[in-house]
Amino acid sequence: MLEINAVSRSFGDFVALNNVSLHIQAGEFFTLLGPSGCGKTTLLRLIAGFDQADSGQILLDGKPLCALPPEKRPVHTVFQSYALFPHMTVAENIAFPLRMAKMSKAEIAHRVTEVLNDVRLPDKAKHYPDALSGGQKQRIAIARALVNRPRLLLLDEPLSALDAKLREQMQIELINLQKEVGITFVYVTHDQGEALALSHRIAVMNKGEISQIDEPSVLYSYPDNRFVADFIGQCNILDAKVLSGNEQKVNIAIAGLGEIAATANPEITFKSGDNCALTLRPEKIRLAASLEAEPDEALFSGKVHDMLYLGDVTVYIIELANGVLIEAMLANDAPGRTRLFDTGDAVQIAWRIDAGHLVP
Amino acid sequence: MANKRPSKALLSAGILVYLFLYIPLAVVVIFSFNDSKLNAEWVGFTWKWYEKLIHNDSILRAAGNSLIIAIISAAMATVLGTLAGLAIHRGRQKWLPALVLGPIAMPDILIGVSLLLMFILLNVSLGMVSIILAHVSFCIGFVALAVQSRLAGMDQSLIEAARDLGASPWQSFRLISLPLLMPGIIAGAMMAFTLSIDDFVITFFTAGVGSSTLPLEIYSMVKIAVTPEVNAVSTLLMLVTLTLITALSKISPTVLRQ
């Protein structure tokens, strides 16, 4: 539905987007995720029409968008600052796109009431944006952007100004809203947790390029490269060298840990001698005072170097032989006060060889 | 912090400064109601200097001139200054701010002399038109400054949001930018009006026969003596200026708000 073909954009010497291509399906909740400066907002501004690409093409339903000014594109944006017009009431704000579309007064009034009910703020019609809370402004901004049914809704970090509790509630509302209206959402965020929670698919961006596009669970479990592994969630990334391997199993050498087995990455073939990295999620590591290795498990001894008590879980940084640090995580799911280990305690860790994922 | 009272020394210094500033003005006001030809001692209350003013043709003409000049030059400076403020904000030309705001910093006498030279060179006869042109030229900067500071405080995504939601560039200017800039534009217009009606130096150089303004007329009266009539007309001028300044300060909180 939205096709971005080989789009590049530079600002002076800074390359904001380098030959970016991606396809977004109709009805999809698609997220552009990456650290600040990765180009995600630039791409959003190109789609909205606030900026022009240096090269490449953007097609919506097969028709090129680039020649159209923002007001002629069936694309609306929810801004990070909400951008509600301060001199207009909530109802006037929502009516704005309908007025621009030359809709009749009666029709406008009808639609405004309807959409205010949808966002559950029917009594705020006559209020000015100043009098609204952050969450209410957010809902009005979304209502205003959706009221005349755009083909595409762009959302630029819309939840970043809200506190954590409200953010979670708004995330659920956004998911439900997108399901209800069926409009394609393109969502920009630097918050990987938010991206995982909301999206059908995520494009992880880094330095103006796309690192990987996949569904959240694929992205999390099978990152294509170190950047994605590191950016999404917590991850142990261990530099390694490929010793030998076949289609199922690869033997790798990790400095300080010696030779261990790992599952081959079906996407990439590693040759003996290649540099690679083993990516290992903390929650996939078993941790106990002493462990018995299961078949197909790698087992190491070490001691607790540091720990972070987070309430539901505790993150332990385990120091293995030769100073290798591995992050493991234990759920504090036993009843009562849980305090399993202390700094300096001797522990053992183990992981199944298919729990790790090899990346170049 | 908010509850902290200023020290006594600071308070009395402040009071002294304001006494120094306002006592002379108060004296002018008081003696404009004094029933004596001399500004020496209080004799009794009277309106007669104001009554004399109403029958003084040259003062009335000068006041009329001042008003016409102030209204026209404030209106012109407001339109041009607003456009200049918008252009400065767009920031396409680096030299534009210095060019527009320069006259604010320039000494009045310099502007006056140079404008006089230009009018003579271009064969513009000195009169209302030359005064208006002169006033517009030094007022533009103040309006531009007021508009531009308002623009700088405005969320730029508001304009993008308007375009995004279907407004043409002109619609987004008329429906979003203009209403939001209005406090700045009004503040600029009032500033221009006050500056124009009070101006002496530049007007002195650019006025011609029959186009005397109130400040010029007062000056020519004072050359002979500071009469109670001068006090009365000065009081009226002060009243107009104070009214505008008060209105301006009522508007400026809203200028600063967003």
C-alpha cells in the first residue's frame, strides 16, 4: 500500500536516509524504530510531505506522493507535541480538517460529536487545549487526525510526553483504535518496548539505513545483526570465531570461554574462521548455585559480580572465568521476600545451544 | 523565593529612582491645573489652561497632524513590520535581521539628518508625507521585533499540522499563524503609534511648513517660556501615551504566554 523505493535524503554532510526501501501493507501497524538521528523522523516527514527526498520514490496505492504538497496527501500526522491549535476549542480543532475539506456545517457537527464519543471525551468539546491533561490532548490529537479518514496515519513519538502508567494505557487504546478503524498506522519511536508492544511489523533503523524489518517476536528472537540484538531488549553479545559447522550446528570459540556449540543461523552461512557474535537473551539463561548440564547445554561457573533488583525480576551480572561478564535474569516468583544471591556468591549458568543466536 | 521581601536598602533605592523619574512628570500635571501664569507656587485649581488649549488653533492643528501621522505610520509600519518579522523568522537571508532591526539602534539624530538629505535629494517636499515616511522607517523594526519574538515562541509543528490536515499555505497563515501572532502584531502597532506620536528629533528634521506635530509645537512654545498651557498639552500627551502603554502591558502577558 505504501511503497518506499530507494529513498535518500541528506542535510549538508549528514546522511539522514541512505537508499531506504520498504513496503507497508494496508491495515498494518508498522513501526519505525531506532535511536535519535537514525532517520526515522526524516522518513516520516517525507511521507507527510514536510520535506522532499533527494532521490527515490514514495508511492501510496501505486501513485507517487512526492509531487503533492502535504495538504493534498491522504496522510495525517499525530505530532509529538500534539500540535493542537491553542486558539481553537477541542471541537474546532477536530473540525479543522473537515472544514478544509469543505464539508457542510451539519455534517461537521455530526462527525465531531461522533469522534469525541469514540475517544471518550464528549464533554470536552468547548474546552481549549490548555485545559486538557496530557492524555486528553493525545486523544484529541489522534481524533483530529482520524476524523476525515486518511489512508495513512503517521504518529511521531506520540506517547513520549506521557508518564509510564498512562503510556501503557494509551498503548492499549492505540492497538484497539487501530483495529477498530482499520487505517494503516506508521509509528515512529525510539522506545523498543513500545515498538514490540504495538506493532505488527517493525523496521529497525540505524544511521539512515534499515537494519532489519520483521515481526516483533522474530526481531527479538532472531536479530539479523549486532545492532538489532543490542537495541531491542537486553542482550549478551559475545564475540566469537567460527571453528567448524554444518547446517544445524556451528562450533564457535569465545575468547575466555573456549569452544562451544551454537545453532546455525538459517539466514546466514558461516565459514570456518569467520568472525561472528553469539547473542543471548538474559532470560534464556539458567542460573543457580549449582547446575547439572542437560544435553545440548553449555554450562559455566562464575560468581555474582553485580545485581539489579527490579522487583519482579533481578538481573545478575555474572563474572565467568577470564573476566567475561554475562547478564542473566531470574524471576522473583517465589512467595515472600525473594533474595536469591548476593554479590560475590559462586553460581553456575547454563543455556541451551539453540537459545543463542549467531549474527555476523 | 516568591515570599522573600526585598531588603530595606534595595527598596528605598528603588523608590528613589521612581521618585526621580515621576516627580517631574507629576509637577507638570499638577501645574497644568494651577491658577497662575507662573510654575512657582500653587494658587488654586483651574481648568482654564485646558479651555485655552481648545481655542488654540496651532496646537489643535498640531495635535491633529500628530494623530493622523501616528495612525497612518503605525498602520503602514505594522503591515511592513509584520512581513519583515515573518521574513526574519524564515531565516533565508542572514543579513535581514541586522537590516530591519538596525534603525532601532541608530541614533535618532542620524536617522533624521540622513532622511532630510534623502528627501532633499529626491525632491520630496517636506510635510506630512515626509514625516509619515520617516516614522514608518523607524517603526518597522519595533513591529518586526514584536512579531518575530512571538513567532520564535510558537510551536512550528502547528503550521505543519494545519498543512497536514488539508490547509493551503494561505489558509494555514490566515487561520493559524495570524491569530496566534495577533498579540505580537497589536503590541507592535501600539509601540509604533506611541513612538510616532512622541517623536521629536526625526520629525524635527523631516517636517515642513504647516506640518508641525504636537511635540514640535510644544518645543516652539517652550522656547519662549514653560507656560501652564504647555503643561496642559503635555499632560494630555502623557495621558495618551500612558493609556497605550497600559494597554500594551495588558497584552504583553499574552504575548509571553505561549
